[in-house]
Amino acid sequence: MKKFIEEFKTFALRGNVMVNFIIMAFILFCLMKGINKLAGLTKKEEEPAEPTTKICPYCQSEISIKASRCPHCTSVLEETKSE
């Protein structure tokens, strides 16, 4: 009977350690999830980048926004003033 009681105690202690581990893992998971959510609230949304290319109205090819002539069809491009 003594052997059974001692084996039961060691088994119960191992089981208790496993339960404690699972509880602590769940608590840490919840804490990290909350911290990540709070950190995400302070992030600023990035503004979309300004376009760097435009479409040639004559040949429909993509060219630099600073170009005054199309490198593909050599058309003179009109300067459009943006508002």
C-alpha cells in the first residue's frame, strides 16, 4: 500500500506540473495577444506613394512622370498641371 501511495503522489505531482504548465502557457498567450493588439493601435497608416510613371496618350506605353517626350514614339508630351 505504501508503494501505491508513493507512486500516486509522484503521478499526481507530474500531473499537477502539466496542468500548471498549460495554464501558464494560456495566460502568456493571452498576454502576448493583448500586447500585440495594443502595439498595433499606435501604428500610423502609410499614405499611398505618388505615381512615378504615366501613360503616353499616343502609344499607351508607360513612361517616367518627368518625361517631356515619349522614348517609344518620340511624341512631345503636353505638361499637365496637377491641382
